[in-house]
Amino acid sequence: METQNRSLVDEREQLILAPHAMFSRDSAGRLHAEADHPYRGPFQRDRDRILHSSAYRRLSGKMQVFTGEMGDYHRTRLTHTQEVATIARTVARVLRLNEDLVEALALMHDIGHPPYGHAGEDALNECAAAIGGFSHNRFALTIVQELEIRYDGFTGLNLTREVLAGQTSRIDKSKAGLHRLLEVQLVDAADSATYDAHDTDDAIKLNLVSLSEMEHLGLIARCVQMVRAAYTNLTPGLMRKATVHRLIGLQVNDLVSHNSNELKARQFPSATAAMASDFVFGPSSEIEEMKGELERFLYERVYRHPRLVEIRRAAQARLKAMFERYCTCPDLIPAHYQPRLQRVGVQQMAIEYLAGMTDHFCEETYRRMFSSSG
Ligand code: MG
């Protein structure tokens, strides 16, 4: 029965996927062998396991770029992740890549983010200098291999080797070189398209910059032009939304047309052949250049905005103070982490405990820690 149904997954993929896609039947499997599911393929199961994990849910309380005190309009790490997964799936579907694998990778890609985004990551990385530093991409692997407890007899979510390898390749992209599945590269490209669009949206909505201050940027100018050609007299709010809408559409269309042309020309017979080649999945050089210009602007004018710099500095100081306190008073770390603390050492455990916190929980814990002790 199971084998027969598993072959339904294979049959469907055979009909839908391009030859250069990653097929479920070619998966290298899981560390702990499992029977096939009656009707879900291995990557669909990975996707579901990530969705049901505790770390995934906590992304709702973690900031993307802007913090909770700045309002509740803007993206959180969770809504960013959902936008990435949606955009990545759209592109995967048109290019006939493996959508289940793409979704699993997208839902996982930021699961290791600590509170306070990259500012939090930098602070924890400094704290962890003596034990090899901290990287949210590496921590995602620790979460899905060690910290999430779902099964009797072993730790972690027991994900497929393809999903684990995809996440591993994010740790050091310069080293990852040319040996990444197309699905893995696609998720990176979708991540970039997503944050370029939503950071523009959030920054304008939060009044950190205005749309007119961004109109000299090639990509924004092109989108504004498209909006003006279609509408007259839009309110500023609708103007922003229509522009961001096109900013997503333009990048997605470019990913689809550029990569489908390249892939058609290359005719890879298999995922392995595509992986071994020098083909790089990404935006066309024209769009890539304009994205670079937009990202430099966002970096200067938004990510380094005085309001954000101040919030980040305070958050980093809190994380560092908490790290010191946990290291000198390990008993403050909850009892159920104590067995792991014995195994990995207090510094590592303090880093992991802090990295798992939501922004709000981190602030509350800090407040209790430093108000009761004086
Ligand atoms: Mg991301």
C-alpha cells in the first residue's frame, strides 16, 4: 500500500517536474531511516515538520528589520518567511522545480534567527567568540538536528539530507561554490527579492524615507513609471502599495524569464548535472545591478537610520548583560536545559537559550533579571 502510494508522489513529480529539478525518489534520505508516508513525499514532510516546530512559531515574535515598538504594520521574521516561501513557490512552479523542497527550505531559512535580527546575531557572535562564534544559519541546523524534540530515541526533526545540505550551504556562501541544488539557489534569490520589496514598503510606511526620495533609484523609478502609466491621482498610500506590488512583480518576472531562458539553453539532464555546472540561479545582470543600488540606499538610509541604531544598541547591551549573567549563574537557565548545559557547556547553552528567545520574552527576562537582583 505504502509503496504503491509513494509511487503516486513519484508519478506526479514525473509529470510535473523539469529534468533538472530535485526528485523525491532521488533523495539521499534521512539520518534515521523512516518508512515512506502513505501520501506525502519526503520534502513535503520536511516542510510540515518545520512548520510545526516551536522555533518556527517563535519567528512571529522576532523582528525582521523594525521592532515591535515601531508599530505593528511592518514585517516580522515570520511574515518575511511566509513571503519568501510564497514568492519562491511561484517561481518554482513556473520553472517546474520541486515546490515542496523549495517551501521546506524557505520556511527553514531564518529559523535560527536570534531576537533583534542581525543586531542580535552580532551581539551573540561577540559573546560566543571563545566557542567559535554564533551564526543564525548554523544555529538553524542545531535547532532542527538537536534542539527540537519530536521523536523517541533521537533528537531533531530528522529532515532529509537535501534540506540539511541546503541550509548548510547558507553558512558560508563563498565556500558553497557551485554545488547547490537549483531549489536551494532559488530560495536565496526569492529571499533577496522579498526583503528588497518589503523593506522598501516598511521604510516608507514608517516614514524613515519617502517614495520621492527613492525615485532616483533605477528599480524604483521603473516601478513608479509603471504605476503612473496605469493610474492617475493615487493617494500616497496606494502609490506606495502599487509601487511595491510592481517591485515584487518585476523581480519575480525577471527571475522566471532569465532563469528559464538559461535553463532552456543548458538542457541539464538531471539535478546533479545542474549542480555540477557553473550555472548560477539568480536575477539577470541588469536587475541585479539595480538591486545593488537599492540595497545600498536601504543600507545607508534605512538600516542605519538613527532610530534603528539606537534600538539596536540597547538590544545588544541587554543580550550581552544577560549572557554574562547566565555564565556566572547557570542555574538561571531553565531546568529542562540543564542536561544539555552539562554536555555543551554553559557558554554554548547560554547562547542557545538567548538565541531561541523572542524579542518580547528577551526584554521581559532582562527586566526580571536586573530588577530583582538590583
Ligand atoms: Mg530571510
